[in-house]
Amino acid sequence: METLYAILISPFAQMWDNPEFLLEVIIGGLLSGVLYSLVALGYVLIYKASGVFNYAQGTMVLFAALTFAGCLDLHVPIWLAILITLAVMVGLAFGVERVVLRPLVNQEQIILFMATIGITYFLRGFGQIVWGADIRNLDIGLPKEPMIVSGVLINKFDLVSAVVAGSLVTVLAVFFQKTAVGRALRAVADDHQAALAVGIPLKTIWVIVWTTAGVVALVAGILWGTNLGVQFSIELVALKALPVLILGGFTSVPGAIVGGLIVGAGEKVAEVFWGPALGGAIEDWFAYMLALAFLLIRPQGLFGERIIERV
Amino acid sequence: MLYREAGQFKTSYVADQAIFPILQDRIFIVLILVFAVVGIPALAISAGGEAYWLGTIMLPLLIYALAAIGLNILTGYAGQVSLGTGGFMAVGAFAAYKLATAFPWLNIVAVFLLAGLIAAAVGIMFGFPSLRIKGFYLAVATLASQFFLIWLFNRIPWFTNYAPSGVISAPPRALLSDIFVTGAAARPLFKYYFVLVIVTLLALAAKNLVRGRVGRAWMAIRDMDIAAEIIGIRPLRTKLLAFAISSFYCGIAGALWAHVYTSSVEALAFDIDTSFNILFMIIIGGLGSILGSFLGAAFITLLPLFLENVPPKLGLVIPVNLITNIQQIIFGALIVFFLIAEPRGLARLWQIGKEKLRLWPFPH
């Protein structure tokens, strides 16, 4: 009885009693959801353009953050550090296309997926050899102090990350919709063979897509690193982007954003209000169960294309 | 010259349906079994490394092979990608723990079988989404089982019999009166034989399953579900059966892992890395091959040992923290290399070798 009460009634009573607190939790969750969205965005970009489910995206976030923090530790100015990291991510994109994707062209999706897991291991080991395994603090002068907006406590840093993420998405959207390269990317995403037939160079497109994913990873890595410190748990948190993908759909950029926000807010609310009754740390699985429940209702996600086959 | 089926006539249906229709294959498999039963223990004991060779190398290898067979049934034969293997193994481990402590008089074999059945039931529950989705959506959905189950065993004290630390040692149980096979005090030799027998029997069962009616139904679903449905295979039953049997194997593997190999029941031993490791095994070994499960398990368990032991022999001294990183790099590179060189895995290489052998000494 008591457990049932703690699960079914008292959380809602708490929310009702203290709506400001609920709002705070939701806003905090939404803002951390922005980070999930960013990682999910990286997955979506690559999946759309090459049909590869890139498991290494989480490690790319970590790798970018490690490289960036490592450069800063060597007293490189911030703008140069960003440039260096970008160069590294471009190099990575070329390497992946050359060494992994090109020989594996025309293989089944699961094989490509496994190959990206291989990339994950490689990057993890490589990053640690070059930059060491210590936790690094990343401080690029972003404001961190909390502030109060009409009775609700908000962290300034979270706002900054939301703005950064928002502008990144806008830039990407313009890039996809308005430029020639963006059109080529969408063409490849639609139909590989048709895109090849009209003369779109597939290999270049892949490099561009992986570079874009690398840039997104860098932004996510910097934001995340500033928030939590650059450490290997980033990778595990990046796994949370997978349920985000399910919620939003594997092929939808807005889906990744909305899904990330839903997962971020949902899991914070669940943790704060239901966590104590269930034994705590339900953040670990809440997103996955939410995604699982969601799949049964709408298998293609919120905005995903309806190409999923009926079974 | 040595390996060919010429002259071996099948005169009955039984002979036609044998697992190993060729005499040379039968001889080979018997030799391998003899080596596993007599050769490996003899070598290990004579080298003075019973605890090391049998206890820390052969045990995890065999148990991983069992889990890989389980995942191969689901992913390789039925075509349902799963990343929840670790979760199902944890179910087996904790079910066996609860059963063994609640019914101390129950024979350990019965405990493990029941634990497998419980894991199968849980597997069916998490298999339901497979009726509506497939591919990567399903893979991510199975992650839910991974994270939820591990959380469950970590957080609900009932599963650990209210142990304060969360790490509990496996109860020692004997197979016969005094031949202990579980717990930390049991002799590695007995543990090895116990696991060997279970794995061999279950592998044999799996081999027969996948070449029978059930296995063909799985493969039909894997290759084209709509066509399979049209020729009268029920997707619901077939898929759930695949989830059930796969989880049964994984559950028993998990129970063996916790009770026989590590002798401590803890949920963290079955984290997401375990799931990925086992997925690697079946990809590198070969999807849709029982032999491949063994080859993959051997490859993944022996590779780190190899990387650890070979550089010092060559006179290279590498600091310890560097070794793990280099291992990861080599591991990742090898996975990519293998996928490029032979996407269908070690089992395919084995098959190619046999075909070459059949023609030898002629090239064509």
C-alpha cells in the first residue's frame, strides 16, 4: 500500500504543492536534454547520409573534448585550440572514410555498425594514450553562477548551452536546406544510387557528413566537459542519446532535438519525484523504458519516416 | 586427399540427417572433445597452472561461448539484434542465487536449469517489442533490458538477500556428495569439467535446434519475414521462441559465470560491455554458426592474453597503463580489419579451409 501510495499519489501531491520546484526540475531537465539532443544530432546526421548507425559518436564527443582540453592545458589560446580540434576531427573523418567505410561499402548495416564499435575502441585507446586518462576541468570562461528568473532558479551555463545548441541547429538547418552541399547530402540520404547517378560524389559527401558530426561532437564535448569535466563517463552518458533517437526517429533532425528535451525533462522529473520510492538512480534506465514504451505505440518515432517495415 | 566425402554412401535417412555426415568430421570432433576432456587438464596440471589455465582462461572462454551461442540463436539465426545479453545473463545469475539459497537441497544442475527458464521468461517479456520493430530500433529497445535489469538487481535488496555490500559470494554447492563445483573453494578441475559438460550438451542441443524445424523457421524470419509469414510461419511464436531460447542460454551462461567462474554474484559483472563483448564474439566468429560462437569466444578471450604476453617475450617493455590502451587500439583495429577481410567471420574462414582441403592437392 505504502509503495503504491509513494508511486501513484505522493509525487503528484508534491508537484501540486510546489509548482515552482516542478518548473525548476523541468527546466533543469530540458537544459540537460539539450546535451542529449546534441549527441543524438550527430547520430542522426550520419545515419541520414550514409545509413550507418555510428556507435562511435559518444566517443567522438569525448575525443573532441579531450583534444580541446589537452590543447588548452598546453596554453594554446582558445581559438587556436578550437581550430586544432576541428582539424583533428576533419582528419578523423577522412581516416574513417578511407580506412573503414570505403572497404566496407555495400555491406550489411550490422557490419557497418560493428565497424563503428571498432572505431570506438580505437579512439578510446588512442585518446587515452595521447591525452592521459585523468579527469580534466574545462573552463573557457562560460558563466556558471545560478540566477533567479521570477522565482525559478536557473543555471546561467545551462542557458548558454541552450543558446549554443540552438544556434548550431539553426546553422545546420540552413546548411542542409540552402547550400548545394546540403542538397547533395539530402539527395544521398534519400537514395544512394540516384545520387550517384546524377553525379554526386559519395565519398566526398561521407567525409563532409563525418566532419559535420565531428563539429557537433566538438560543441557537445565542450559544453559537456565544462559541465561535468572531461572524463570517460561522458561516453556512457552519450548512450542516453540512443533512446532519444527512438523517441525522435532515426532520420529526423527536429526529432533529435525534441526527443532530447523530452528525455532530459522526463528523466529529471522521474528521478526527483519517483526516484525515492523506487530506490533511486532510476535515471539510468528511465529513458530506455520510456523509449521502449513509446516504440509500442509509435514505432517510427515522433518525426521519423514511415519506412519502418511492418512485421 | 585426406578430407573428402567420396565413397561415403548414405544408406539410411538417419545417416543422411547426421550432424557430421563425413567420417573425417566425426573423427575431428571426437579428437577435439578428447583434447578438451583429457589434453587441456593434463597440460594445465603438468604445467602447474591448474588454477590459471583452467580457472581463469578456459572457464570464461567456455561460458562466453555459451552466451555467444545464445546471442547467435537470436541475432545470427532469427535476425533480431540484441544488446541486452548482459541483462539476461544477470537474470540467470541472480535467479540461480535466489534458488540456491531458498532451496539449499535442490541439486545445482536443477538450479541452473530453472535459472535458465526464469531468464527465458524475462527474455520473452523483452522480446515483445520485436513484434513491431526490427533492426537498430530493436537493438536500442533491448538496451532497456540491459539497463533496467542491472538497476533492478543493484537496487532491490531482495535479490541479494539483503546483503549489505551488494557483492555476495556464491553459495558452495556440490554436484555429488563432495565434488563441489560452485563457490570460491571448489577445485578448478571440477569446475572445468562441470562447465565443459554443460556447454557441450547445450551446444549440441543448439546445433540440432537450428538445423531442425525451429531453426529453419528462424532463418526464414531472418531472411524475409513477410515471405516467412506467407508460407505459414507464425512470426509471433517464432520470434518469442528465439528470445526465450536465447535468454535460456544466456541465463545459464550468467549463472555459470557468477557461481562457477567468479564465485561472486554481482550485477556489475554483466554491464553493457559484456553485451558488446558477446556481440563481438558472434560477429567475429560468424553470425549464424554454432562453431563460430566458440571461435569468436576463443578469439575475444585469448586476444587480450596474447597482447599482454607477447610484447615482453619480444623484449618490449611497456608500462602497464599504456598496455590497456594499446590493447584497446589493437582490439578496435582488429575488429575493423576482420570485418573488412571476412565479414562473415571465422566460421566462414573455417569453411573455406575445408573446401580447399577437399580439393587438395589440386587447385580446382
